[in-house]
Amino acid sequence: MKKLLLSMMALAVLGSAEARRVKIQVDMTGKTVSANGVHVAGNFQADAGVPNGNWQPGATALTNGGSGNIYSVIVNIPAGRVYECKFINGND
């Protein structure tokens, strides 16, 4: 019984650590979008494979995708963690 419980706990921990696809988006209605585009920076970037780690303002660009004023990007980051980010109208 102990082995079964330990195995179930290990699976639960491993399952929560796998990468998840997360959509980050911002509505730019009423804003003049920079010629450099819209970007996001945050502590998720190192886990998403961005060179030089976290909080790189020009590294993660959002795209419009033709859906009005909504800009978005999908990133793969580990589940079960809290991430912070800021949107940047431009790239610095």
C-alpha cells in the first residue's frame, strides 16, 4: 500500500511539472501601437527558452493575427508556478 501511495504522489508531482501552452494577450484598443510592435517581458521567459533569461523586453513579440486590436503569443512554460509579466508597446 505504501508503494502505491508513493507512486501516486510521484506521478502527481511529475504531472504538475510538465510544460503547458499558455496564451498571453492584451487589448490595444485606444492605443497607438509602436512601429516596433507589442512585446511582453516576464519571469516566464527563461522557462520558455528565451536567450539571456527573464525580463527581456524585445524578445517575446505579440502578433495581431487580424483579430482587431488583440495582440497575443502562446508560450510553453512549466505548470504549477506563478509567473509575472508586463506588456510593452514597443521593444524596450
